[in-house]
Amino acid sequence: MTSRVGHSGPMRVLVTGGSGLVGKAIEHVVQKEGGKLEGEEWIFLSMKDADLVDAGQTRAVFEKYRPTHVIHLAAKVGGLYLHMRENLQFLRDNIKINDNVLQTAHEMGITKVVSCLSSCIFPDKTTYPIDETMIHDGPPHDSNFGYSHAKRMIDVQNRAYFQQHGRRYTAVIPTNVFGPYDNFSTENGHVLSALINKTYKAKKEGSPVNVCGSGAPRRQFIYSLDLGRLIIWVLREYEEVDPIILSVGEEDEVSIKEAVDTIAVALDFKGKIHFDTTLSDGQMRKTASNGKLRSYLPDFTFTPLKEAIKMTCDWFVANYDTART
Ligand code: NAP
Ligand code: GFB
């Protein structure tokens, strides 16, 4: 784990979106798990440091820290129901953020940028499992087409920087992420964080948990700490421009109902669980192959889902007053 693509000397890594779910996980790995090598500097940015929608602020924060490497996580992010309400904003903000970060990195001669796509950007009508070669094979699911098209353009832009300038900018494609520091909003959060908060409240109030949709859709959930470890590996070792899916195996895909049941056990909730089938299920499945990841890292161990959900629930209960809700 020592090579530093296209760069000699210690890295200075700028992490955009460093205050979010994935950024906090990377920070944990860097600071608490020996993820930082001798002489390296890691800078974790939040929106307070710079609004990356703005080209001037992006340039200024890059000038301030002069990184050698960038992990680009910053994005307008949200769960299914926020996407359905704000496709235009997801499209415009993310296009601007991504272009500002990639072009500034290029202008400043930065040798490596690892950006973040998402498995929801894959074509909706497809064969399974989905792999890295299929990103542009058809339209994404209609619920999040704004975010998906903006994210797909990162892959296009990476290829163009390589073709015209030889830059090795790449991207990772995580499946659904969860863990400490997630956005636990019941309205705008992703499914596990929203349901952890709903279950916690239902237990306190003695009311049922309201799950949106039928519970039938299936998802591959990756624990943020596992994702953090893998993204650091990508930064150090992965030399392709083509993206790589970071996911648990197909056999670890679970239904939303199974996920809710696991949360109920973790929070010791014994009340009723109600499925509101008047609400959208979103994409029924987006099963992704982690074959490429396995060809590089056959022995990487993912935290078992039950254990990771339990740790996330415990974190949420312990940090309820400061958690994003
Ligand atoms: P998150 O917890 O919502 O964090 C988003 C981060 O981006 C925060 O640090 C936020 O800063 C920053 N940010 C948002 N808008 C910004 C702006 N205009 N200028 C500067 N910074 C801005 O999201 P996350 O789940 O960690 O997502 C990280 C990356 O993973 C994203 O690229 C996302 O698309 C991708 N991803 C996430 C999932 C998932 O299930 N969560 C799945 C696949 C891919 P503040 O804290 O200051 O607001
Ligand atoms: O995490 P999520 O919002 O996004 O999960 P996606 C949506 C699925 O969980 C749907 C069900 O099947 C919902 O019906 N669900 C049940 C709930 N209860 C809830 C709830 O209280 N809140 C939410 N949010 N869902 C995402 C993209 O799609 O894929 C994200 O929208 C991201 O931005 C992620 O890229 C990887 O998995 O449907």
C-alpha cells in the first residue's frame, strides 16, 4: 500500500465532502486505523471551507491547500424521495461541483483524483449483475435522472482528461452506503438512516414504524468504514481511469423488509412495522457485480450487515443530539 500514482514524495490529500458520511469514514481510517503514512497530510473540507458550486471558491480552496491528490466526495446527496422532488437541483449543482473540482485539479497539475459515482446511475432496464462497462448503456431510473446524468458525466470527463492530457483521474461506484455521521433525516435521508431514526422515534413514542413502499426492493448496502478503507486503496493502488464498483457481493443483497427487521432487532423495537404501499418503491433492484474489485482484492473482508447496522444504531443513539436529522 505504498505506491503513489504519478507522484514522488509524501501526498497532500484534499478530501472534498470531508464532513459527510463517507468523508468522516475516510477520516476515521486515516486517523484511527493507521491509514496515514509518514509525512502525509490529509485535509477534510466541508461546505464551510468552500461552496464548490462556485468556481472562484473552488479555485481559492485548492490554492490554499495545494494538494497533490484529491478524493472528490462533495455532492448534493439525498434519498429517493428528495431526488424525486429536486431532480433539477441535483443535476445543476452536481454538474457544477464536478466540473469545478476536476478542471481546477487539472489546471493545478494534480496527478490523481478519485471521484464518487453511485450504482443508481446505471441503466434502469438492464441485465444483472451490472458491471463497470454498462454505465452508459441506457437511461437511468426516472426517480433520480438528474443526479445520475450529472454523475455519469464524471466518467466521461475522466476519459476526456486522459485522452487530451494524460491525466489519470478515476471514479469509484459505491452501492448504498450507511454508517455513523449519515444524514438521519426521516424526510430526505437514505433508507437505512431514515429507518433507524424512524424506529428510534417509534420505540420512544410507542407508535408503529412507517416504511415507505412495499419493502420488496433489494439493495446491496456497504458500511461506510469498509468503503473508506477501499477508497484509500483506490487512491494508493488503483491505476485505471475506468471506474470500479465498490460493493458487497450479489449474495449479500437484501430486501428493504429484511433491512427493517435487522434495524428493529438492533434497536430492540417490538412494535408494529407498517408498509405504505402508496409511496414509490423506486428502483426494484440494481444488483452490481464486485467481480472487478475481487480480481484486485480477493481477500477484502466486508463487515457483516447485521454487525454494521448494530454499530450504526448504537452510534445514532449515542449521538442523537448532534446527529444530522
Ligand atoms: P453526505 O453525507 O450528504 O455528505 C456530502 C458532503 O458534500 C458534505 O461534506 C457536504 O458538506 C459536501 N457538500 C455538499 N454540497 C457541497 C457544496 N456545494 N460545496 C462543498 N461541499 C459540499 O454524502 P455522502 O453520503 O458522504 O456522499 C459522498 C459521496 O458518495 C457523494 O459523491 C455521493 O454521491 C456518493 N455516494 C453516496 C452514497 C450513499 O448511499 N450515501 C451511495 C453512492 C455514492 P457539508 O457537510 O458542509 O454540508
Ligand atoms: O436509500 P434510498 O432512498 O435510495 O432507498 P435508492 C429507497 C428504497 O428504500 C425504496 C425504501 O425502495 C424505498 O421505498 N424506503 C423505505 C425508504 N422506507 C424509506 C424511508 O423512510 N426513506 C427512504 N429514503 N427510503 C439511491 C439514490 O436510490 O441510491 C441515492 O437516490 C444514492 O442518491 C443511492 O445514489 C445509492 O437506493 O432508491
